[in-house]
Amino acid sequence: MTSGAVRGLKKLMTILDMIRFEHTIFAMPFALMSCMLAANGLPRLSVILWIIVAMVGARSAAMAFNRIADLTYDRLNPRTRDRALPRGLLSLAEVWAFTITSIVAFVFAAWMLNPLAFALSPVALFIILGYSYTKRFTSLTHLVLGLALGIAPVGAWIAVRGTFDLPPVVLAAGVMFWTAGFDVIYALQDLDFDREFHLFSLPRALGPRNALFASRCFHSIAVVLFAVFGLLMNLGAVYFVGVVLAAVLLAYEQSLVKPDDLSKVDIAFFNTNGFVSMGLFIFALADLCVRKALS
């Protein structure tokens, strides 16, 4: 491998670390679950591949753009000043190039899927890119982030059926409240910084204790919506076992964080939520397989 290729690979790895590529696991399972249930089985391989390209492109664009939009704050925040852009490991031009490439990949994938997916791609981009500025003016920024992730199952459904229907909207709402719940927990780490620099969040607006109560309410609503989605899709007992396990995991997540003890935020944020999204997908897929076997 040439020295240029090695440098390029190192840059790519730095970018993937910057956008926390591994966190794609949060929304991807919901998109795959939605597309398989929309198809009542396995969609065409090409559809699955373009959904994955669209998902990765959209999330990569959103995260990279967020790093650009927040660069001034990231340089000042002790928690974020070691990120790649503040440290100078990447230039703004490089991150902009990655952002634009990701946007093009997302829009092209939407175009390859069907006309409705392509027509709605600017709306999706407005939401996922616009989120980065919401903390400047609203404490409900956590719900906007949830909406940005929640559109994934709606997009996947549209990719398969080419129609806008109620079940994926309910699933999207579940994802929105689930995401908002864990984002409130994550935002507790920046409470002092948000107060100093007049950034908006529920922890700043409500205080840590009430913000955690709001997070618990969001997660409770999410569980109810996941169950309603199962009812709308006529899913069976296997899926609802998954919903119960998701509820248990979210209760465990909430138990890890106290208003005066944030030492386990990382466990609550990544590990538990990764299990929630993957678990619901696996149980939905298993339920679908059981239904196929019995029919």
C-alpha cells in the first residue's frame, strides 16, 4: 500500500470516528424492520442495499454537518475539544467534502428506490441537517433529533411500498421518543456548558431531576408506540416479547443515571440502546418468520 493510500485510509478512519459510525446501529435496525414488514418478508436485495446506502449516507451527512455547525462550541467544551476538527486532525474542507459526498449518496439512493423516496429526500435532509441548529433556540432539540432518526423506518417503508402509511409513522414516533429519552440523559453531561453559553436543552430548562423524569416519560411513550405498531401490523407474541424486553432494558438504562451521578452515562447511552434497537428488529424478524412458517 502506498503512503498516499495509507494517509487516505487514516483520514477515513478519523472521519468515521468523528461521526461515531458505530452509532448507525441505533436507527438501522428500525429501517430494516420496517422494510421487511412492509414487504411481508425479504424485499429484493437491491432495495435492501439502496436502503442501507441511504441510511448510511443520511446519518453520515447529519453527523459530519453537526461537527461543522458545532465547531465553535466543540472547541470550548471540555467534553468535545478532543474531537478531530477542534484538534486539527481534519480540515473544514475535508469534512465539508465528506458531508457533500454523503448527501449525494443519500439522494442518489433515494432516486434509485422510487419516485416518492426521491421527492421526499429534501424534506429528510432539512430535518437531519437542521437539527444541528435547534439547540440554539429550543429545549425540545432532543425531540428533533428523535425525529431525524424516526424518519428512517418511514423512508424504508416508502422504499418498499412507494406509499405513505400509518404503521411506519407510529414506529417513527416510537423511535422519536426513544431517541429523545436517551438524548436527554446524554445532555446532562453538558448542563453547565449549556448554561454558560446559553444553549437550550431539557436539563438546562428543567434541571437534572425533572429532565430525567421527562426522559422516563419519553421512554414510556416509546414502549407504548412500539406496542401499537405491533398491533397495527398484526404481529404476534414473539414481537411483543421483544417489546417487553425493550421496556426492561430502558428501565435498566434509566436506573443507571442519577441527577448527581453521571458516571454510567456511556453505558446507558450506547450499550443499552444498541440492544433495544437490535432486539426489537430480531424479535420482529422472528415473529415474521414464525408467521410465514405457520401460514
